[in-house]
Amino acid sequence: MSSPQIIGAAIGLFIGSIIFWLIRRDHMVSKDGIRWLLLAGFIMVYGAFPKLNDLLGEVLGISYPPIIPVLLGLGAILIKLLINDTERVKTRVDIERMIQRMAMLEAELEQMKARVDKDQTVTIHRDNVQNLHAK
């Protein structure tokens, strides 16, 4: 193995170790961690065996094989952006529903307070009337 291959494999191993540590410490959700571990594995294999890129370029008919990782990286970024957008939309919908639910509960609470105040006023008024009649 040449020096760039060793460095590429070491980078992949290092990234994989960090991701594994983050998952174990609950700093990363395991569902997301699996994707990151796959990426680290890809980096490690690609770093250790760069000739796979040339072979893949030949099979796919790409005349400049070094562009393959760039295209794959851009594709991965686009997929990640789409996933983030869908999660953001779901979160926004959940927040809007919670806000609506809270507004309904606040309105119901205000109605209950108004009823309690009305009942207390009636009770106080009735007690005052009874006290007047008792005298």
C-alpha cells in the first residue's frame, strides 16, 4: 500500500471511530449514525483501493474517473438536503398543531375560569342576600 492509500484508509477509520463514539454517547441517533458509518466505510475502502474508482469509471464509460466521488458526494448532499427539508416540514406541522391545541386548551380554560367566577359571584351574592334576610 502506498502512502495516500494508508492515509485514506486511516481517515475512513478515524471518521468511523468518531461516529461510533458519538452513537455510543447518544450524541447521534443510531439511524443517522448508520448512514455516516457507511460513508466512513466507503471512504476507507476508496482510500485503501483507489484503483476501484478507475475500474468503476471504465465500467460506467466515464472518461475522467476522479469525478465519480465528486458526483457521488453531490448526490449524497442533495439527498441529505431533501431529508432535512422533509424533517423540517414535519416538525413545523407538529409545532403548528401543538399551537392550535394549546390555543383551544387556553380558550377552554378561560371559559372554565369565567364559569367559576360567575358561580363565585352568584354564591357571594346569595350569601349577602341571606345575611340581609337573617338580620
